Amino acid sequence: MAEPGGVSAGLIAALALATFAIRLGGYLLGARLPVDGPWARGFAALPGCLIASLLSVLLLQGGPAEWGAAAVAAGVAMASRSLPLTMVAGIAAICALRLVL
Amino acid sequence: MEPLLSEVSRPGATASGAEFRAGLREVMPLALGVAIYGLAFGLLAAQARMDGLATGIMGAVVFAGSSQIVAVERVVTGAGAAAALAAGIALNLRLLLITASLREELSGRPWWQILLGVHLATDENWALMHATRARGRAVGYWYLVGGGVGIFAAWVAATATGAMLAGAIPEPRAFGLDFAFVAAFVAILRNLWRGSGDALPWGAAVGATAALVLVTPIEPSWALACGGVAGAVIAGLRRGRDDG
């Protein structure tokens, strides 16, 4: 046990076990679902929907500088479809916008 | 990443070793982002009186960045271990949806590969695999694992380093690096777009997430999972569309 205010080995072990159980549980759940029909269509759409939701949360936590930089990143992503290029453009845009806004 | 497209036509490019290496190579920009994020987590861990070894071990065994950050931040702000654990677990429920969607990649594999695959599944390498596939390359399990190894190495090394060097590292925000993942997910979302059939589910996911974040006191990580599921349910219930 760590002193108060520290992270104990027990907390690390519990979080590790719970996280692994969630990851394995997801696999066991997914493996038991039908391979076509509504379930399959829903799972096929899940990656895009989750990333769209994640971006919504991240942008709602930001302000005008983040929104402007995200728009710049979206433009570069549309034009290039390149991950590294979009990251560089987004970081450059956020630096510039935080200076002026 | 343009030169890598030529691998599609190269014989043997589908072999597991080549796929592993492609995943490892192409995850590098994301691994760099993870490393920056990891340094920032290391600073936080140092505030919770964790040394480099404990931080590195936590990164390796939990291997879920946002939940580690939330759990340690709870401890630093004086919450109890149970509250810290609950917050970390809530943030990880999204991983349930991620590994549930890996059934094709994992089906028929030996148990050690399933256990390895689910532990190495993160937002970054999972989304990268789907985005690469949406661009027309047949990548699967070993691409995911290659990317996962890259993210794992970056996360463990950076978080341990951050905890050891706490105080000597500048704030990532000062260089706009806190925005690296927002930009990365914008690029990944662009590559996941399959056509106008995605508009309705994605719109529903964004709308539900925004409504939950703005109108209810729900934790953003719960709003995210609910919004993603709402979009997937709409995609599943819609009939007569040949885009799923």
C-alpha cells in the first residue's frame, strides 16, 4: 500500500484486470453475435460512429482555436487522405490560431 | 504513406510478417503522438508519487491511456482508490466495442493470439487498421498487432521517461501538441468514410454525443460510447442499403 495521495499497486492491478476483462469480454460478445443482418451492419458502422463521437467530445471541450484547426485538418485530410500530413497541418494551425485568437 | 500502396501488388505482401511490419511502420505518426501524450501522463504520475518503474509497469499492464490519466488524476485530486478505479473503468467501456468489432480478425486464432490481440487493441491501431482497409488494402490481424506493438513501445517508454524526468519537460500544449490526436482522428475519419450511406449514422452519433455532453451531466466518456452505439443502431436498423 502506498501512502495517501499515491497510486497503490492494488489500484494498478485492479485497473489492469478490469481493462483486460473489458477487452476480452468485447471479443467474447462479438464472437457470439450473428454474422449478417442488422447486427453485422451495426458493427460495420461502429468504427466510424465511435470516431465521430470521440471527435465530437474532443471538439466540444475545445474553443474557436480548436474548431478552426479542426477545419484546417479536415480540409487537408479531404485533399490528401494522409495521416502524417493532416497531423502536421492541424498542429501548425492550432499554434497559429492560439496566437491570434 | 503513398509508397506503401505499391505493396498491394507485390507478391507475398499479405504474409503475416510483412503485414506486421507495415502496421508497425504506418502507426509511427500515431506512436509519436502517443509518446507526447505519454510524457504528459508521466508528469501526472510523478505527482501521484509514482516512479519510472511503477509508471512503466502500469502502462504495460493497463495499456489504456485515457483511463490511466483519469484514474491517476482522480488520485492526485484526492479522490479515493475506488472512485479512481470506477472512473478508469468507465472510460474503458469503449474498448468493449472495439474488441467486439474485431471478431473477423480474431476468429479461428489460437488463444495466445486472441489474448495478445485484445490487449494490444487501442483506439489508434484499431482505427488505423480500418482506415487502411477503407483505402482498399487487405490488412488484418498482424497489421493490428504490428501497430499495437508500436503504440505499446511508445506508451511504456514515454510514460516511464515522463515520470523520471518530471520537471524537465515542457507542457505539450505550448507547442500545440495536445491537438495531435484531434488531427489524427480527423484524418482517420476521412479514411473511414464509405459513402453517403454513412451520413445518417455518423450524424446520429455526433448529434447524440453532443446532446448528452451539452444537456446532461453525464461523463463525456459515457456520452461518447452512447453516441457511437446510437449511430451503429441506426446503421443496423436501416433496411435496403447495401453499404454495410
